[in-house]
Amino acid sequence: MAEHEKSSGVTDNNCSLEHFCLPLGKSRPADLASFVELNPVPVLQFDRTCQVNYLNPAAQKIINPSGAEGMDLREFCLEIFGPGARKAYRTGEITHEEIAIGDRFYMFSFCYREDLGLIYCYGDDITERKTAEHRLEIMHSLNKIFATESDTLKLYQSVLEIILGAVRSTLGYIGYIDEDGSLVAPTKTNQTWDRCLMEDKSVVFPRETWKGVFGQSLLDKKTTFSNQPLKVPEGHQPLRRIICAPILYDNELIGQVVVANKDTDYTQADIQLLEDIVLTMASPFKNRLQQESHQKALTELTCRLTTKNHELIQMTRELLRQKQQVETANTAKSAFLASMSHELRTPLNAIIGFSEVLLDKYFGELTPKQEEFIGDILASGNHLLSLINDILDLSKVEAGKMDLEITDFSIRELLEHSLVLVKEKSFKHGINLRLEVDDQIPALIRADERKVKQVLYNLLSNAVKFTPDGGRVILEARFRDHHSSRSTTEEADQALPEIKISVTDTGIGLEQEDLRKIFDEFYQVQHGLVSKTPGTGLGLPLSKGFVELQGGKIWAESGGLGQGARFSFTLPLNLP
């Protein structure tokens, strides 16, 4: 190295680019030259053509760490540092370039000295920062997959691909510990299966098979590794190097991640990275295992509920068949139906309750298909419960054991609320609903509100059900004072004031035969929209019983098929 004049003021080892923006050629001061030569920071100098004409020892070490002779440093530097040097020369500003050399990363700064016609640069090793950023990207990708992928097998496959890429391995698997304590490894790299010639390709490994580097990791709950070829069964894919990391959640062994066959030996950095990944995925992995367990339990419960529902349907059919057989013995029939209704309610309420719990997702999320099936179970259960309640109420009415709960209530509000109950179904079919209430009707009447509401709902739901799309249903209430309609003054004085409530539709109408039997138990209209209007045949008989129990009357009118129908009933205004 040529002798240099001494320079002043360069004593701080925290070098900056300005320290190097002095003549470093033949006119370099000796102390600055010594500072640059001994500095661990790589320093380079280029001419205007971006050809390197100086590298300090630190720069030579990162570019040619082995000190191999014959390496063309000029060509290498032009390729690696040329873009940054040209940018600094072109802009005249200090520029920064992130450059990878070997397995390390550097941030190089470039500065052009126009007065000297030289370009200088120095670099900072940012490998640790890049490694940390890379780990954060991996963790973010893992968390995103666990949060968005609903298919568990695809989830494991995606996670395995990320892990293999992170530790630069070609083979591996992710396994979980099942209820029996066995390791289940459903996710293996395709290459593992494609090149495996073993006849037994089991994915379940009981505890007694946990041996070698795999088993030691599971039994000791610690990461194990080997950079030596492993002894494997005949036909097994060769394993040259391997890392086995247990997945622990609160020190509970819940799974294992294994990677193998990196091109070079696994380092402590590889092991640490895999352990960090396993630690990050432990919690979402545990959550997914719990979801799978709940899903399995839900599936089994759904099957049991479906079976029970089928049994209940069969029981209901048998109940109807037996009812027909004993129809002539009214007293015995009523007692039988009341008894059976009570016995059916208990398991049916359990089915409805469990179905509602499942739909509320207390035990985890449901697939759309499971939610649909459980909804069908709940709807069927409620339908059956409604049928059973009707049977029980009807038997009580016939047996004279039905009690009235007389209260004062607003008939106008009850009528409006009853229309709301069928509004959704009518809107769906384009059926127009209308309410007409006589102004003479008092604000409050005295009757059994719940039973009147049931009668209104039965009549309105039948009207909507038997009315074609685009039809009309009218609910009207009229005051009847009897003084103008009774033949004698004595009859008028004895009669209580009453209201007449009618439900008129533009539906399929009724024949004379239907009008005679429409209030018989289990009778159903056998024409028109019957295929679209399943029912029990108990709504109208029960309505008749409720009305007559309160001193009223109920009847039906129709001009025939296609002429619509009107169902009317009367109620005294003030029951005692």
C-alpha cells in the first residue's frame, strides 16, 4: 500500500459514508487508510464506469470468504454492486441497496464524489433483521391459514408446505394425538407416498410404536434431530437428515411436526425456527382439534336424533292408526290419546331442546348441511309437538276437563297480532291480508284469550294455506246485539251481546260433503291443493271445541269448488 499523508479528525470507529468520501486512491491519508483497512465494515471504491478499484479486507472476506485464487472480483463487483453505483453516479445522491451475498444480507450505501470522479460504498449486515422479518412472515401466514381454511386436511397440507419451505426440506408430515393416545399423521408430502414401496402405509402410530428419533421426541416432549442417515424399513423413502418437534399445549402433547432431507445439515437456526413455528401454531392447532372433536360428536348426535325422529314419526303414525281403530269408543279413545300425548312429550321436548342447542352452536360451528338437517329435525319436532298438544287439548275438551282462563283483553289487538302470525307466509305467496273491525266493538271483551288466539290462528293459517298465490284473505269482526235479530223480546233479553268473527278467503272452496265433515276429527279435504297443504285434521275440531266451551258457535260457508270459503264463529262479549 502506498504511503499517505496523515489526516486529522478520523478517530471514531462508528464510521459513516462521509468518512469514506475522501480520496482513497493514491492520495488517501495514512490514518484513514488504516481505519478503512481495519474496519469490520465492508468498504468499496468504484470509478465512473462502476469498475471497482479498491476493496477493504472486510469487503474481500464477504465476497470471497474462502480466499480462492483466480476469482474475478471486478466482474463479480460489477454484477452485484454495479446497479447501486450507477444509481448514485446518475443521481448524485446517497442511495441504498439491499444485496444478498451468499446466505447473508447487507444494506449497502453508495455515494458519488463528483470532484474526485469516484463512487464509494459501505455495507451493514442486516441478516438478523431479515431473518426476523422472514419468521414474522411465516408466523403471519400460519395464523392466516388457521383462521381462514375450514377444511382440516387442506389446512394441514398448507401448513406443512410453509414449514417445509421455511426449513428448506423435501419430506415431512404433521400429526395429531387422537382420543386413544395414538399419533395420527394424515398429512404427508406427496413425495413420501409416491416413492414409498412399503405395503403398510399406515397413518396411525400407537404409543407402543414410538421408537427412534420420532418416538423420543414424542415421549420426551422435546425436539430431536439427526444429520445422519436413519435406518428405515425396506421400501421406505430414505431419510438423510431429520428434525422432529412435538406440538405442546400447556405441556400437553397434542401433535408432532417432522421435516426431513434438507440438502445440507440442519443447523441450530433451523431447529430454533421449527420450534418457534410449532409454538406459534400450538394454540390454533389445539382449537382445530377441539372443533374436529365437537364436529364428530355433532355428527353422531345428529344420526341419533335422526333415528329418534324417525321413531317418533313411526309412533305418531301408529297413534293415528290406533285412533281410527277405537273411534267408536270415544271415552276409551280420549283416555288413550291423553296418556300417549304425555309420554311422547318428554322425549320430543328433549329432541327439540337438543336441536335448538345445536343450532345455537354451543358446541362449535356447524357445516351448512348439518345446520340444514338439524333445522329439519327441529321443525319436525315442533310439528309433532303441535300435533300432540292438539290431541291432548282435544281429548280434554271431549272429556270435559278443559278449564277456561277468563280475562279482559283487547280483541282488536288480538286480531292484529293474529294477522302478523301468518303475514310472512302470505307475503311469500302474494296473498293480500285485510282486517275489518266494527267500530261498535268495545275496547275490551271478557273471554279466554289464549283459546281465542288459537282459533284465529287455525282459521287464518288454513285460509292462507288453501288460497292460491295472489289471492285474498279478509279477517273481520262485527258486533251483534240480538235485539234486532231475535223473534221475541224475551229471547233478546236472555241473550248476551256477542261478536262475530269471520275469515274469508278466495281459495279452493268446499263441497257440501266437506261442509258436513269439516269439523270432524282428522278429516282433511281431498281435492285442490291438498298435495301442497299437509295437516293433521285436528285444527278445526279443536277450534270448534274451544268456541263452544266459551258459549259460542262456529260454522263454515262456501259456494262450492273454486268459490272460496268463509269460516265464522261467535263469542259472548262478557263471560262470567
